[in-house]
Amino acid sequence: MIEFRKLTKSYDHKVNVVDQLDMVINDGELVVLIGESGCGKTTTMKMINRLIEPTSGEILVNGENVLAMNPIELRRNIGYVIQKVGLMPHMTVADNIELVAYLKKWDKKKRRQRSSELLDMVGLDPALYLDRYPHELSGGQQQRIGVARALAVNPDIILMDEPFSAVDPITREQLQEELIRLQDEVKKTIVFVTHDMDEALKLGDKIAVMKDGKIIQFDTPENILKNPINEFVEYFVGKDRLWKSPEMLFAQDIMHKRPTGVLADRTPAYALELMREKETEFLVVVDAPSDRPRHMLGVITPRELKGKGTVEKNKMRDLMRTNHPTVTERTNMVDVLSLMKTHHVRNIPVLGEEDGYFKGLITYGSIVNIITDAITEIESDEGKEVSHDQ
Ligand SMILES: Nc1ncnc2c1ncn2[C@@H]1O[C@H](COP(=O)(O)OP(=O)(O)OP(=O)(O)O)[C@@H](O)[C@H]1O
Ligand SMILES: [Mg+2]
């Protein structure tokens, strides 16, 4: 765990470059620092491994004040990856990766075993790459070596300062995917700096949006997108981004929260009347009235009722269809849409993730509403910009 307490950095002619930061980064979390150039991201990061000394405040790593630690020892125990990789040009890939292990006096066999293992981990064949020199590698490959080097002595904490910003967009995407995969495996505590909100949303367990040395919002990607705390964060996120990131939009955000249900022992006549009244052709058959938690038992549409309208002994439970697809509250919009498409349905009941209760209903209408909202917001924003210019 990394904890900042009123962490502050000032220079003679520039005060509060980092301004009273309070923040807790839990073990195994990847936290992204994002903000405009000069807002203090690198300074914050470098204070963690004491490449920069704070003016005031504290940094605790696993409860211990880093200012009381030997800075060299501290740095050897924290992985560090930077934009301009910083590989030693006259050393082979293996020697580059093994540098800290060497300083820690690991024996040669153990070092070589570890560097081979790490090359594998970052997707490079050790047989081909161990003995190469940095200039024989592409920018993306060099970045991978940078990541491997940071992992070499298995540190709990890794600092990454815009590690992928100097490579082309395709390589960048690959490196991001690899980091996600790697993080699944190794579960390090990672502080990751970027300018790029897409990258932040993709990688971060949490995102800290910074401005003028302060943290404006520290939250999950989902909350940053859906509940930006003020206009600055909203501007930074970009209003249309939620719509551009449909995988961040979940069934619970789209669904009707008071869906119409019909009890299992109701008659066809009752169901038809309910459909007329609610102007719907889709009823979910439930086991309890709407003021109580209820399970979905099946669905009823006019098709199931056809010709049954007058046969009163038929109840919903005898007529309902039980194979209709459902989703949970946390199913994302992309999956909801693809389910609608593959099953040719326009309505999907939403069930509780944990309790399995019937929670809501997604209809074509609810999706159209979301799309219209997004488009209206984007348009009205663009309108604002135009009037600005005039
Ligand atoms: N040694 C220094 N002396 C004076 N001011 C400094 C010094 N180092 C950094 N600064 C200032 O501190 C502020 C924060 O710098 P920092 O490098 O942390 O920004 P950053 O958020 O990482 O920016 P970027 O996105 O451009 O990398 C900047 O305004 C910078 O000019
Ligand atoms: Mg920086």
C-alpha cells in the first residue's frame, strides 16, 4: 500500500507544484495519474521512489515512511518504467534486464533464468532476444524490455511514467493489452502516468485526475465517466466518451427500473388487459407482487396468448415461455446489443447479479433513449463551441 499524506513539493520560483495530496493506493491496484502537462504527475511519481524529495508531507509504503529509508535501497525495490525506456545502449537485453538483480548480487544462473522468464512474460522469445542490443529492437520491443527490467527483482510496486507514449498507436494498444494480461498474472501495485484518457480508462482500477498539483477526482473509471465531479473532469473525460465506451455502460444504467410483471397465477384475459394498459407486448411472469423482491419465471407475449384469451383455466405459468435470454445488472451494453441481435429479441429482462431477482427491463426504447441523450449532449456541446467562435 502506498499512502500520501499532505504530500507537497515546491521549488524556489514555483510553489506547490504538488499541493497537499492525500491518496491511498491499495496493494495490487493499478492507479492512473492523468492531467495536463505540468500538473505534477511526474513529480508526484518521483517522490515515491525519492528521485525527488518532498517539501512537506509524507509518503508511506506498507506503513513505513519512505523518507526514513535508504533511497538507493528503496529504488531497487520499486520498478520504474519511463517513456524513453532508458536502456543501456552498450549492454545486451539480458544485461539490461538483470541490472538490478546484479546489483543485488544474485548469481548469474538465477539472473539468466529470471531474464528469460521475463522475456517470455512480455512476449519476446528469449532465444532470439537475450543477446541483442537495444538498437536492434523496435520501439515497442524496447518498451517491453523496459517493463521486463522493472519486474526483474519482483518488486511489489511499479511506477510507470508515460511508458507507452512514444510508440505508434497499434504497438501502444498491444503493450496495453500485455500490461493488462501481465497485471492479471502478477498483481503488482502500479502507479501509471498518462495524458491519454482512453489509456487511463482501459488500464486503471482507479484514476486520479490532477490539476495544478491537486487531485480533482480520484475514482473508478466508471465513476469518472458517469459522475465527473465538476466541469474540469467532465471536459477532461469528454462528454461523448461514455457513448464511445459502450462497454462502460451497464444494463443497470439503461434498464427501466419499474418493469411490468405479471403474477404466475393470472389469467390470459388479465395479461391482455395489462398489455393494453401498459402499452407493451412483453410481460415478465413473476412469483411475487412488485412491492417485494421477485423472481422471473418466464415471459408472456401476444404469441403465447394467441387463442388462449378465453380459456380461463390456463394460467401464466402454463403458457409462459421460459427460454427467453436475460442479462445481469453488470452486463455491458455491447453484450446486451449482441444478445438482442442473436436472439432476435427487443426486450431483455435484467436480473440481480448476486440475488438473481428480477430488477429491470431493457427495451429497444430504453436503448434509443440513451443514444438520443448522448447525441443531444454532443450536439449541444458543439453548438456551444460554435457560438464561442462567433
Ligand atoms: N526542478 C524544477 N524546478 C522548478 N520547477 C519545476 C522543476 N521540475 C518541475 N517543475 C515544474 O513543476 C511542474 C510539474 O512538473 P511535472 O514534471 O511533475 O509535470 P507533469 O504533470 O509530469 O507534466 P508532463 O505531462 O508534461 O510530463 C511544472 O510546472 C514544471 O515546470
Ligand atoms: Mg511528466
